[in-house]
Amino acid sequence: MSLRPTAFLPTLLPLMLTVLLLGGCATGVPAHPQTMRQALHGLGERAADQVIAAPPLPHPATDQVLLLAAPQIDAALGVDDDRLLESLSRALLGHDRGPQVLDWRPALSRGAEANQWRLDSRLIAAGPRLTLSDRTLLPYRLQLTLRRPGSDTPLWQTQLDGALDASAL
């Protein structure tokens, strides 16, 4: 009795496809961002950690609503305000015990509830570009301010310092 190799092809083909698909899924998403679009990922994570730990917010903050104002960004950094806002929003929403997050609009200040907080952010250049042998770094300072909607009085402020890789923006 001789077996032809093509006789097993209909049986092996679904198995081979399953193995290839599972192998592709096992690689998953990298632990750290690799694309240019995610260059602000680490900054968003650091900022979200600081905001969630802010003393004025009740802990856990799951019943709180953060109203994120459009960020102010120094043009010298070349960072798009929508990208920074998205990075911060995703990082805040990614926390298990984090607050709810909405974009802030002036109309939200009227009739604000006790569980609502406005988060203002300002990203400024904190020095000249630093040219290394393989990249250029942009020093920054991110200022975060937590206040009640409709109030200009800061209830909490912090700042984060670091540098962004200019080639990843």
C-alpha cells in the first residue's frame, strides 16, 4: 500500500492554518509602544498615575468624573494636542480603579456635580534640543492642574519632567 502525500493535504491544511493563526496571536502587542503614533504613551501613563494618586480625589476614584480640558502645548515641541489628549485619556481609562473620563467643554461647568473634576494640562519645552549621536531629545515639563469645573482655583498641581525622542513624533 502506498500513500500519496497529497491525500493528507485536506486533513492537514486546517491544522496548519490553526497553528499559524495561534502563533500570530501569541506574539501579541509589544509591552512598549513601537509606532510613532504611540510616542506619548509613557508620558500619558506617568501623568495618569499622578492624577489618580492626587490627594483631592477620593480613593478609589471609580465614581469620579475627570473632565479633560484641551492641553496647551508649546509649539517648539511639535506635539499635536489631540495626540497628547488621547494618550492621557487612554492611560486614565486603562486604570482598573480609575475615574470616568470626558472631554471638557465650558458648558460642563454649569451645574457641575460634586464628583466632577477638571484636569488642565500644559506641555512646555524645558530647554533646548539635546542632540545625541543617534537621536534628538526634546526636554519637556508637563504641568497638571486639578480644579472644580467653573473654578480657577487649583486644588492640586504637579509637574513631570522628561524628554521626548524627536524622531518618534
